[in-house]
Amino acid sequence: MQFKSLKSRISVIFLSLILVIQVLSSIAIKLSIDKNARRSVNQQLEVGERVFINLLQHNGDSLSVGARILAADFGFKAAIASSDHETILSALINHQSRINADIAIFYSADQNSLVISENLSESEVSEKIAEVIYAAKNNIQKNNFTIFNNQPYQLVAVPVKAPLTIGWVVMGFEINNSLANTLHKLSNLEVTFISQSGASPWRSTAGTMSVRSSDQIVKYTATQPALSTNKNLELTIGEVAFGTRYVAIFKNINDSLYVVLQRSIDEATAPFQVLLLNLLILSIVGMLIFIVSILYVSRIVAQPIVELANTAKKLEEGDYTFKVDTSRKDELGKLSSAFSSMRTAIADREKSILKLAYLDEMTGLPNRASFMKELNSAIYKSEANREPLSVLVMNLDRFKQINNVLGHDFGNELLHAVSIRISQVFRKDNDVVARISGDEFAVLLPATNANIAVNIAQKLLQAFEKPIQLDDNFVDITAGIGIASYPAHSNQIEQLLSFAEIAMQVSKVKKSGPVIFDPSFDAGSNVNLTLASELKKSIQNNELMLFVQPKINLKSRVVTSVEALIRWKHPARGLIFPDQFIPFAEQTGLIRDITLWMITEASKVSAQWMQKGILIPIAVNISARDLIDSDFPNKVTEILKSTGSNTSLISLEVTESSIMDDPHRAKQTLLHLSEMGIKLAIDDFGTGYSSLSYLKELPVSELKIDKSFVMHIEDNQNDRIIVSSTIELAHNMGLHVVAEGIENIKVWKFLQDMNCDYGQGYYMSRPIPVHDFETWYQQWK
């Protein structure tokens, strides 16, 4: 149901709110009542147990008094002395009746005479009565119980002395319904006596519950391997929940007797139902009053708003001649005044809006909409004049990190400074420089083909070789630049700009300067969609190949490890190098599958080498997508287990640029991998925006200096200074250093003099198929 009017929405919102409050209150009260009821039941059960124990003690004392009277009777002693069994039995029955006992027994001291008032087995009685007499002889203070013929009894034993003990009088009460009813009256609890004698099953001997309920209790008791006494539990008898407490009356090897005390939880909560009903009635009455009140209030609030809505409609239509009633003194009056001020402001700003629609206010450059308009016009002119044009897109590196570290205000100032420096490079009247998004700039170059655009882009990068100074801060600017041309790449404005942006992304990934768009970059093109589909299948069809390139200790010339590299052996296109498929693998997400394939293959090879005694670790490159995958460490663990390799033979390399894409998540993933025992290295160091101050927080043990700094150190003094400083700083931080791009002995010796630890490059070995490595390794050794 939709409520279009404010009045109805206000009513529904507040009514829903009061309803939710009432429901939650009722639930809370119900839960509280239920909790308190159960607590009360548990307390009643504990009190009931104490009442029962006191009742048994009272019965025991009554039995003891009656038995002592009989034991002291002179005639009874004379009958015992004369072995007059009939007189003894008569005395037992008479005294049993006088004290309302249920059984009376005489047992001679020499155990040769046994007289029982009831028809019970003498052998059963003599065996069990001996325990009672033993307790009496040794002054063991306890109530004595036993089971005769499946009927439990409470017994006391008193000696008959003349003056020596000539026998024992034993008196007892049955544990029966009378005792259960007495306990029920005293404690208001349901009572059930259950017993087990010998190998006989559990049975109910007495109680206040129905036969059916007693049977359920017996059935539950029989399923318990060990009864937990003096602890409260909850049993459902029929459809009623009972708080239940088992109390052990006696238990020995052969016999067990328990009293089960119960209190209905429903009965305990019954007194509170009236309270709940009263609360329900109060809630309904309160809601009716609230409905009337909210309808009245919503009407008062909504009517002035309707009038203001009509005013806003006039503003929408461009009518600024009307007047707004500002006579009210409340909040709605202030709103009306605001509308009146807004009417004037909108009229003044409408002219400014038309200007700002095509201008980036921060930099003063044309915005994206203006650039697209100019590009569209330029394409028409180029088509008429039959001449090319190029679009150049530049995106700053690590601008997000600058914003986060130095603040958005600083970032805005930096963008303004960048726009000025770009504009200084492009001074032609027909060149259009625009800011098309956050840190992305575009340049329209009429009558310019792609090759000329590359030279212009190089000049643009040279313009940023000098750091930008903002206050006391100096910022080094690097950027990725992509170029797309008309008509070589496209004649559609949106597609042409999109192709330039794709080329720019490749430029940022490769760190190779300006990049001209190539159809292979576009993961959405028909060719690359086919190639992406084939790449996914190639992993399953084992078309990918593992190559390795060794890393050498520059002092000892020992092979310390190898770097795993990938090639694609396409069934139709032949051998495809990573540069041709990794960019769109990054775009489509297939890079994750490639990484896992690489780790799997490297783990298999390391396990095979380990069996041959070749303990050379294999380093695998991972991507930014892997670093933000919180489950990546678990996947690596599963691969190592399945292949039989171990963490000492697999290391992982990650570029500093991929770390800085999401530093927090990358750090967490790297910490997890390090805790697993996997060594980590920073690849291509020096090409990103990170610093040693940040990298020192990461669990890495190795730093790889990018080959762009290494290849020319024999000729370039600046490169030598950068490499030497990086090695010294890394060593101070406890890191090993690997130099990439060693292509001759001179570079090797320069690095040796700089105390570089390891080297890698064509001088030692080009990347070779993994199955050829063992041959190369033997030759190198």
C-alpha cells in the first residue's frame, strides 16, 4: 500500500511506531513473567525438597517412639523369652495398629527367629532388615528405607533389652499415596514416588499424578543412564511443562527409591495472565486515543506544507513573481521565509548555473560534458577535412593516498596546480584541456595522429618531472596516459574516450609511459571476449605453461630461488606472452584463477624438486585482486596440502602499487600469509607511491628494485644513486634486496659494489620452461 500524502504517512509512521513499542513491551513482559515464573517454580521445588526431608524425619521420629514403647513392654519381653511367636505376632499387630504403622517386625538377636506382621517373604525380609539393624547398632543417624515385594517402606529399628539385647523391633510406614498427598498439601507440589528393585524395571509406587502422567515420568527415568539429583530440570508431561526435581530417598546396589517433585509452569504463570490482559486493554485504549491525536496533529502540520508545495511548483515552472506568506511565527513560518529567500536566490543563480554546466569549478577547466561537446564538433570537422584527431587521457598515480594522507583540501589544491601545468603544455587555441573526473584529465588534439600524440604526451610527462610545490610540501607527480585516435580506433565520441581510458589503465599497470590503444586491451571487444572465454578454458585444458627465471646470490653466485612466470600456449595463436592477456584478465577477474593455477603448478614443481634434493624456493606473483580476497590465505593452504609442498618452498611477490590500492585489506592478507610461514617480497619497488616508512609495517623480507632503475646504472648517475640508497635503506630495515634487469657483467659488478644481495636478469638466464630448469641448473653449478 502506498501513502502519497504527508498526512497519511505521518499517521502510519507514528501508528506503526506505537504498535511496535506495544508489541515489544508485551514480548518483554511475557518473557519476564515466564522467567520469574520459572525462578519461582525452582524455588518451590527446593523448598519442597526440604519439606519432604523434614516430613520423613518426623515420620521416623514417630516410628522410633512407638517402637521403643513396644520394646520396653514386659509382656512382650516375656513372650520373646518363651519364644511364643503367636504372642509376639499379636503384640506386633496391636502396636502397629496403635501407631498407624504399616509393618512391624521382630528379629531375634541370634537371627534364628523372625516374626512379620505382614505376609512377606522371610528370606527377603531377613536380608534387608539386617541393614536397618546394622545402622541402628552403629548409631548411624539416617532414615532407613527398603523395598519389600516392590513396595518401599520407611523403617526404624529399636533393640529389645533384658538387660542384654535379645532382639530388635522394626516398625515402618509404606511410601504410598497417603505420604504423597500429605507432601502435596504441605508444598503444593505434584509428588511421584518411583522405585527399582533388583533387575525389575522402574515403576511408580505412589503419587498425586494420574497413572498416565506417572508412566511418562517412569519412561523418562528409564532412559537416563544416571539420574541428576538436587538439580532442577523441565519435563513436558502430556502438553504441560513441569519444573521437575529428582530427590534420592535411598540408593544401593540392588534398590533405588526417588521422589519426583513437580510444579506446573502454566499454573505458576496463570496469576500473571490477568496482568497481561489488563495491559492489552490499556494498549488498545491508548492506541485509539493516539490515532485520534495523530490525525489531528498531522492535519495541522500537513496543510501549510501543501501550500508551500504549491509555491515550489511555481518555482519549478519559473514563476518568481509570487509572494510567500511569512506571517507565521513557528517553524513553518521559518520555512516559508526560507522559500521566499530561495525564490530570490534561484533567480540570481539561474544564470550562473548555465555557465557552470560546462565548467569545472575547482580547476576552471571545461568539464566532461563540455569536453564531449567539443569532441563531437571536432570529429565533424576532422571528417570534413579528412584529417585525424587524438584524445589523450591522463590519470594521476596514487591521488587517493595523497587525499587520505594530506587531506581533501590539499588534494583540491594539487588538482588545481596540475591543471595549470597541463594548460602550460597545451597552448594552441584549438587544443582542449578538460577535467573529466576526480583526478582524470583529457586533452583533445585536433589534426594529430597517434604517433604525434605520443610525443606530445612525453612532453606532458616531462612537465611533471619537476615536483609541484604547495606551501612547504613538494609533491612528485606521475601519471598514466592513454591515447586513442580518430578514425584509427573509433568514430564514436563515447567509444573514443573510453578507448583512451582503457589505454591509460594499461599505462598505469605497465608503468611504461604513454600507451596507444590496442584492441587487445579491450576486454569487451569481440576478439578479447573470445580470448577471455578461451583463457578460462585454457586453465582447465592445461594450455598454460610455467616458466622460471633464477635469482642469483651476487657474491656466492648460488641460485637462491626462481621466479615463476606464465605463458599461454594457444592451440591456434601459438605462444602468447603475459602482456597480451594479463591486462584483460585483470579487468575480467580471471587473474584470480591464473594466480591459483600458478601457485598450484609451482607447488607441484617444488614437491618434485624436493624429492630430487633440489630445495630451491619458487616465487609467484599475486595481484591486487588476490590481496583484497580475505579467503586467499586459506586457498593457498589447501593448495600446499594437496600438492605435498610446504611454505618454505613457496614465496609470494606483490607489487607496491597493488598494496597501495587498498592498504588496510592488503596488510591483513599479507599478515595472514606471513603467519602461515610464507615469505613475502615487494616487486617493482620504486615505481609506485608507497614509501619505506609504510612498507616497514608489512611482514616482507625482500625488496625487488624495478629493472627501470637497474638497466642503466652503468651510464646514469641518478639511477646509481637511487639503487644504492634503496639498498642501504632496505638493509637498515633488515630486508634483502633483489635487483631486476641485470643484462651484463658491468651491471652485476656495480650491484656487487653496492652490496646488493641477489640479482635477476638476462645476463644469468632468460625465462626458461620449468622442465628445462634442471638442465640449466646443473650447467650453472
